[in-house]
Amino acid sequence: MASVRGYFHPKTATGSASLIPSPPWHYSGDLLTVEYRTDPARVRELLPEPLGLAEEDPGAVALIWADWQSCAASGEELLDPVRAQYKEAFAVVRCSYKGRTYSRCVYIWVDKDFAIARGLHQGYPKKLGSIHQTRPHPYGPAPRIEAGARFGATLAAADRRLAQAVVTLREESESNGFVNGHPMAHHRWLPAIEPGKGLALDELIESGAASFEAGPAWRGDAELELFEAPTEELARLEIREPIAAYYRQVGVVWNGGTLLESGTSAAE
């Protein structure tokens, strides 16, 4: 009997065509984070049971742009950049589970297929999008990482612009925000192949960085706009009050998560 290999589809005789390799996955990236407050009811509607609103600042949202280079343990993708480089933009809220505060990604767009596949495994609700952000550079017209530097960021999907921001750095900061500062509480869902049979995969999981390093964080302010679109709901997380904006370069390793519970969702 023939055997097939590969961490993810497509599984083949050698496994080399698999869309993603097995973890650990390593990331180096530039992050632009814009935090603001929305109506907590709009956050609550995105939290399936058994998750609830965070006790403190329940309407806080982080909209994050990230420009990544990523690779598996071998690092070979870094020398074949089309396999390593991608961009994403994602909205994070906070939630509570059994008395503990978690972060949760409620919307996310990426521009490469391998990033979508990783998201399916991790419980991130990834969709295809067009994401751009200003890159810093020590020469020429690009901004330096310093007070007064200005960075632009845009997000579009299905030919519609969903968000845009201009971030102005003011001073160094102890962190790059608080909304995305907890372990992630995500659901891994897969509908059953038979109609009416519900979910074949139904897991609430916790995951986070196996290791983390970062450069100095910078704090500033942002001009942020969200736009309506017929197939997206990001604009429902309307901006009621700005909090702050941040820039930071980070290095992260992801190597799996922990099952919190299974079989309790009412998702359709």
C-alpha cells in the first residue's frame, strides 16, 4: 500500500509539495499596532460560548499590520523568499475564559496561501487580502525608527478597502500595547462532510509564542479609518475612542498549543 507524506495538503510520496511544513515556525516581523475602543456589545457578538467579555476594558480592540519573514526549523525558506515573505492585517480583542483573560483574533487577512493554511491549523480566521505598510530604512526617504516618524498602512479585500491608518511615533514605550498581550483563545472548526451533522472538529485551544524577542517599542498616535464592504464586517468594530499606536520589530517562534475543551460550540 502506498504511503503519502506531508504535514498538510497536498500529501504526496515525498511530502515536498505540502503547503506548510511541520512546526516549529519562526517569524521575524515589523508590527504596526493601532488600539482603540469600540462598543463592547460589538466585541461580545464575536465571542462564542464559553468565552465572555474581558472584565477590564472590554471594548478594547487592536488592529495590527505585520510584515513577516517566516520559516520552518531548517530556515531554507529564507533563501527562497517567495516561500518566506508575507503580510497580514488582523483585529484582536480580549476575552475571558474560566476567570483568565485571553487575546482572540476575530478577523485576519493575509496575502499568501501558506499563511492561510497555517491559520486553519492555529484557529485564526484567515482570508485573502491586500496588505501594505511603510517599511523603515536608515537611508533615503523612508522613515527612521524615531520620534516623529510616520508610517502608513492599508488593508483591502475583494477589491474593497477595509482600513487605512497613518501612525506617528512619539516616544519609546515599555510595550507595543495591551490588547494582543495575552495567550490566544481560538476555535478550530471543521464542518462534518455529512449535511446536518454539525462540526467534525470543534476545539477551543490556547496558543502563544514558544519564544519571543523584540526591539524597542515605540508609542504614538494614529489616524485610523474603517470602511464598509459587502462581504466583510470589520467596520462593525467602529472606532469610539482612540487609545494609542505602536511600532515594534519582533521575533517569534510558534510550536503548537493546548486543548482547553472540545465539543461545546454552537457554531453553524
